[in-house]
Amino acid sequence: GVKILAKGSLTKKLTIKANKFSQKAISEIESVGGKIEVV
């Protein structure tokens, strides 16, 4: 599977699908209005 980690920064609202997310990655994605989907 794939785990999304927080490195760098987001400037656009995205929906990201992956097996796992770090807690910091979730915070970063949601802070710009993005969504996560665990698959």
C-alpha cells in the first residue's frame, strides 16, 4: 500500500486516495480544504 506523509506544502484543494495517511498529512490536506479517502 501507499502511505501519504507530510512534506512540502499544498496550495490547492485536492482529494487524495491512499491506503494510509500520517496525522500531519491529514491536517495539511484538510487545512487547504482538501479531502482524504482511505482505499
